Amino acid sequence: MLIDIGANLTHESFQEDLDQVLDRAQLAQVQYLLITGASLSSSSDALQLASSRDYLFSTAGIHPHHATECSSQALQEIKSLATNPKVRAIGETGLDYFRDFSPRDIQRNAFKAQLQLASELDLPVFLHERDAYPDFAQILASYRDQLNHVVVHCFTGDRTALQAYLDLDCYIGITGWICDERRGKHLQELVELIPADRLLLETDAPYLLPRTLKPKPPNRRCEPAHLYEISRVVAQLLNTSTDQLASQTSRNAKKCFHLP
């Protein structure tokens, strides 16, 4: 059995066939799914969806793209959502200097505020970092002793960043990025450096459709059922079986997010 620790199931691309998507995930041996909250509205929608099925859980937070909405009122609303037992982490929060959809100083302030909230609630954090390693690592390090479990989701960084996050006792989320023979090549070489008890798998659906998937869906949309293909590629890179990898990463996810 597998656990998808990050799927954006509130995305509009799932509106028409969400029930079928969830059915396919179950058939593909996905035991639990964490639905990512990335804004106030999507965090609320993620919780509503998670409450509809016993194998679904969610996160609540404000993505760096939406950092400008991270007011004190918004944080109170995130806090209120996070009191629901279906919410298993604060996030997705962090820093994104690649897109820079929000001013960097506002991103940093929103990141710090949500780390503080996670500390107060004793919840894990589900983190996003793209092209922002030095600032991200520095801020995270200043809060790390106050935090529960930490997940660096959809890791795509270099060896230096990976080692820094491992030194901060983070879990590392691997997506279909690793299935890309072009931009994922460096990640294929780094994955063996992730300790077995720190590795997590995720689809980040509907994004990052595994390039190794055959046949590819006509809509080119990634979905949780494709987690098996990610696990197959990672298992091959680690010279282990898909069953062993599924067992290890599921144990990790259950420990990290306090799943049943």
C-alpha cells in the first residue's frame, strides 16, 4: 500500500471526475491521501473533501504564491481549520523565488508566521521551496527546535540543499519530477542519499505527470493513481522492490502525519 502525501485535489481539473479519480487511486493501492491546502479557500475546500472519506486527510496553509493574503485574520482562519482532526499539517507554506508571484519580504513573513502557528498547534509543516534555499534554510533552522515533523515537499534542489534539510531532520517528498530524464536527472542521482526513514512519495497532482508513465492519459493530468509509477522509478533507482519501498514510505508517512 502507498500513501500520497501531496495531491491538489481541489484543483479545477478534478471537478468533473473526482469520484473516479479517487476510485482509481484506491485500485492503485493508495491507502491514504493528503489533500494540499494552498490558500484560505483551497484549505477550506481540502478539509471539506477530506471529511467526505475516511482515507482522506488535508493540510491548511498559504502557499508563497498567495503570501499577500496571509493577514492576521487569515492566520486565525487557518488556525480554526487546523483544529479539525482531519487536518494533519500546516502548509503548503515556504518560499518560491522562481515564480516570485508574491514579493519576497512578504513571502518570508508569511512563512515565519505559519511556522509559528505550527509550533503553537504542535502540527507538522508541509513546505515548499524553489530557488530559495539559503533564505528558506535559515528561517527553518531558526524555528526547527519548536516544530513537530517537517516535510520539504516536492524536493528538486541540489546536494547542498538536500544535506541541509536532512541536517534539520526533515522528511523529503519525491514527486514525478524524478521520472523526467531531462530535468530530473540530478534528482535521480541524489535520491540514494535520502535515509530510508526520511523518504516520502507524492504526486503533487495534477502537476508533474511522470514522463515514464505508459500509456499517458490524453489529458496529461497527473493523479494519485500514478503514485505507483513514481514508486516504481524510485525503487529501481534504490535497487529495492516496490513492495519494500511502499512499506517503508508508508511507515514514514504514518509517523510524520500521525495517520492511523
